[in-house]
Amino acid sequence: MADCELMSTCPYFNGDFQEGPELTERLKKEYCRGDYTLCGRYIAYKALEGERKRENPEFAAQIN
């Protein structure tokens, strides 16, 4: 499976978290570089995609 389309803007993928580097890297491998369709952030993003486009199409184009 390809990498998640949100990796460049995802605060989880790009952040520094307290979980520890081993856990963070394992989760990134599983969700960001694996089956990202199971990621809660991705699911929420896709669920709200139509609403974002209706409310602010210019902003929606920037984050896609």
C-alpha cells in the first residue's frame, strides 16, 4: 500500500510525541506507511472532506 496522502501535513507523523521513539515509529509504519485507512485521523479527514469543500474550497485545495 502507498504512503498516506496526509503525511506531509499530519501533526502525528511530523510531531514529537511522548510515547517514545520506538512506539511512534511502529505506529507510523503501521498506519502512515501501512494501512492508513484504519487511522482515526485519516478516517475523520475523509468523513469531513465534503464539508470542507463546501465551506471553504480554497482552504480545502491547500490541504489536499
